[in-house]
Amino acid sequence: RATHHSPDSPDPPCAARQLYINFQEVGWHNWIIAPRGFMANYCQGHCFFPTATKISSLNHAVMQSLMHSVAPATTPPPCCVPVKLSPISVLFYDNSDNVVLRHYEDMVVDECGCR
Amino acid sequence: AQPQPGALSPQASALLQTLGLSPPSGPPPTRPVPSVMWRLFQRGTEAAEPQDLPQESQPLPCHVEELGVPGNIVRHVLDGGASAPPEPASGSLCLEKPLFFNLSFLDLKEQLTLVRLELNFGAPGDLAPDQGWELSLAQAQGPRLWGQPLHWHQREVLLSRTVPSLRDPLYFDMLSLGLMGNSTFPHNLSLVLEVLPAREGALPPGSCSMLGRSLEASLLVVTLDPQLCQPAPRKR
């Protein structure tokens, strides 16, 4: 959800924050063999320019930010979202008692940007 | 309505379905993890680590390096055939064992790239070590339902091979034998394994039944789900 902030918002700039997915906490630990969890991370922070020029941003985000600065009521600022992700492999039991290794793309946020 | 104890909430079911996961519904599994699966997991984890390798040295996406085939899902399937092998039909036959693998979990969008049968006879070191053995593998013909007896006369021999010893695991590439290579997708695989001594001679008493008890058969199934595989980024 895009929220309206003023350029002098106390929010830190858009960046990757640490998020550890713990399979025990979500109750999947009985059948996921490995890993026990992984650092998935997430994106959070403001996308106000020129601060946001330091991170990966689309030209569209620059223009949207420009419009937001002059008409904040009608134009939200760009969103802070994952722009680079990496895969992980998960080893688990399925419901046929097979041991399964599955490769999942886009599981870890490596980099965030304004979109 | 409140979900039943142990039942998944609709949200959890939707999340699991999105990830292609179907967790066990009963008590936690106690089956040990095969070493090959641990090894493949560790290799896959290492490959996912950021590496400063040149582009040509980077691991191929959706490729199981150790097995040398494309794929992003690897399954280790245990034999679900009869636990007690029947008595051999003839005097020279040492072991006749039905093998049954339930493959109903395979999704239509998955492409089979490897189906490898592994036969592990344990370590029957005292079982005529210099004997030599003849193995025969046949496919049971016709439909068969889970738990129902096999019609022994309906079989097509897939291979016959002489091996010097049963100490080490034996591997058979089932796709190269012409199984499951066509458009028809198998829901199960029914096989019959026969083992007999390569040379005439008396085996130690009880050795054939010991062989049957120690045999562990499993299937390593590798599939490629193209929807889970991202193409390599194009250079612009």
C-alpha cells in the first residue's frame, strides 16, 4: 500500500531490512527438513528524490516522485520494492512420504529499489 | 466454522498450494533422509550463494549439476512393493521381488528428466563374495491398483545384467530403458526384480532370504517445472 509522506518524513530511505523466516514459528518444522529457516529480508523506507537516486530506481519513479512533490494528495510516492532476489533450495517430506528437494526462485531480497 | 484440529486454514492451504507443497497430514515423518538428498541440498545451497565467478563458470539455472540433468524438483521415492518377498519359483532363482513406486504426485506440467532406480542390498559380505549375480528387471504389464496383487505372468523384461558383487548399490536409468519417455505420464511403476547366482554352486543356507530382507529399492525422480525456472538474464 502506498502511503503519503512528506519529503521531510522521518522514515529512513528505501532499503532491504532483515527478516528471518523461521519454519518452527510458522509450524512447518515437522516436515521441512532443511533449512530450519532463512534470511528472506524485506523492503521498507521512503522513495523521495533526490535521496532515492542512490538506489535502483526507474525513470518512471523519478517522474512519479516529481508529481508527488507538487500534488501529494493525488499522486502517491513510488513504492519501495524488491528489485533483486536470489533463490533457495528446500528439502522436505511430502504427503506420500517422499523426500523432496525443490528449488525456489525469488526467495531472498538482495536489493530494494523505487518503482 | 472452526477448522478441525490438525487441519490447515484456507489461508495456509492457499499459501502451500502456491508454493507447490503438500505436507504430510499425519504425524511427523520419521523416515531418514537419504544421503544423496542431503548432498544435493548442500550443493544447491552452495550454488545459490553469491559468487564472484565469471558468467561462463556460473552454475546453469534449473540444472542438477551432480546428476547432469535439467531439473528443479528432485524426489526420493521408496519402494512400496510387498515387504516379504515370495518364495522363488525355481531352484536356481535366489530372489524374486516385486517393486512398486507410486508416482501419482507428478504434476502434468513437470517434465521428467531422470528416473534412476537404486538397488541397495546392504552389505552381504558373507554372501558368496566371488559368486557373481545375474539380475533381471521386468515391468509388470497392465493396470494395477495400489495394494493389489501383481499378475506375475504379465511382464516385459527390461534388462538382464551380470554383476560381480552386490556389495555396492546398483543404479539403473529407467528412462534409457524406454520407460516413461513418451507423452503418456505414469501414475505408478510396477517392476519385478529377479536375482540368481551367475554360477552353479551351493549358497550358504538362508542367504537368499537374507538378500530379500536387506534389499532396499528406491527411485530418484528429477523433473523440470518450467514455470519455476527463470531464464538467464539477457545482456543488453
